[in-house]
Amino acid sequence: MNKIIFSSEDERKYALACLTFAKRMSLISDDSLDAVYDRCNKENENRKKKLENNETVYGPVHLSPMEYLDYELTRFKLDFVSESDKVNYDFKPIAKKDMKAYYKANKDLFTRYNRERFFFFEVKTVIYKKIREEEYENEINGILCQLS
């Protein structure tokens, strides 16, 4: 039984699309909301055991299902953007010219408080990850179109 309450139907669809993509990338084996609830309970049990063993627990001691879902969706995106070995996906190559084009098109992202811009070489890792983020969101949007 689904015990995750969303604030809107769009939020629910976005979460389902992210879970579908995570399953396609082999990050999870079950993309249902019931499985999220089960993984949340398992995570809470692990945190409880760590506390009982006087081990350090990072973050909250107990996660609500919605907090756990947010944690999972964030982790999936970070794994994708960082091209983690856990991710089963054929990443598109990012050419230096694409990175420079992104840099030029998004100058406001690479400007210091005094309107001085960072040099390209200073932010190329950030640019690379921003382009990967766009790729991730494009995949999610494709899944959302299929769900509609």
C-alpha cells in the first residue's frame, strides 16, 4: 500500500519518472512507490541498529517515506551526473566545444559577486556536470511524456 503523499499530481509523476529511469539504469530493481516505502523502512531499521550499537548516524535518525524518496531521487541524479560505476547508461560524449558553448550561454552562472567572471578552466568540471544534469532532465522529461 502506497503511504507516500504528494503535494500535486505533477510531483507524483516526476517522482515516478525518476524511479523508472533509476530502474533503467539498474540503480534499483523495483520502481514502485511501495518499494520506496519498503526501502525507507529498511533504511530506518539500519539507522536504528547503528544507534543501538553506538555507531554514528549521519542525517536524521528516522526518515519519513517522503524524506526517503527525496533522498533517493537526489542520489539517483548525483550518481548519474558523476557518472558513477553503479549507473548502467550509455553516456553521450561531451565535447570541449559544447562545454565552451554552455559557458558562453550561461555567463551569469559563472560570475562572481563583483561581476568578474570565472575563467573557463576554473569551472570546466562544473560545466561538465551541468550538461550531464540537462541530459538527466531530458531523460526524465522523455519518460514523463510516455507517462502522459
